[in-house]
Amino acid sequence: MRAVVLGVGNIILSDEAAGVRAVEALQAGWTLPENVLAIDGGTSGMEMIEDLSNLDFLVVLDVVKTGAAPGTLVKIAGDEIPVFFRHKLSPHQIALPDVLASLELLGTMPQEIVVLGVEFSSLELGLEMTPLIAQKVPALAAMAAEELLDRGYALEALRKAA
């Protein structure tokens, strides 16, 4: 069973960095088994095709726009995923639907995809996330770990030094 946790977003657009920072938090907080790859996808596009081909499970970490209050954590799965990608938040979201469409065309689409996100507060130019969204990053990483654990991937939480 192969899985990828993909953090996407533009780190110079404040809260847009949440997906990338959540993948970093996942790597810092858990030991990932060899069959789970964590990728900082940033604003990448078609160059991700090889890493995302023939997966059993793909977890995408990103900011979302669902109409919920800023800071709300969201899980999008199944039939909701194409609807999620119809509403663009930023240029990076153009790339991911294109990659998924190409994977489908090639017959190498991941068997299961889950998008885990946080409703953003600001997409203004800036290297710092808003405090509200920054404090949600660990929870987003924990949600990704839980999704993997629920499917039998052998993650281990790292203990923090006292």
C-alpha cells in the first residue's frame, strides 16, 4: 500500500501556506513508514505525476473556501472533491486538477483521495500566516496522520522532549 501526503499552497500568500506547513508538521511530529511519502508540493504541477501515480491513498493538505468560518477544519472526500476543485482560490489549484485529470487519463489515478483543509482568513501577500490559521496547522497534520492510521499505515508519533 503506497500513500502520499501532499501539502500544496503558495507560502508568500499568508494563509495559503497552511498545506505546506501542515506537511512539515506531519514530518516533524510522526515517523512515516517507507510506503508513505510526504511532499511539499508548493505550487507544483505536472512534475508531480510520477509521485502521484498508482497510489492507494492520496491526502491533499490545503486551504479551502467552503463558506465556513475562518479556521474551520474540513475533510473533503468522494464526490465532493471535483466540486472543491471547481472553485479556485489561487493559481496553484489550477495545477492539481490538471495533474489529477492526467492521472485519470493515464489510468494511474490514486484509488482514494481525501482533501483536508482549513478555511483561510487571508490570502494577502506576506510570509506569515494569520495567527488563527497558524495555530490550526498542527491539527491539520494530526488529521492527516489519523487518516493514514485509519487505513493501516504504520505511523508513529514522535515524543516531544520535556
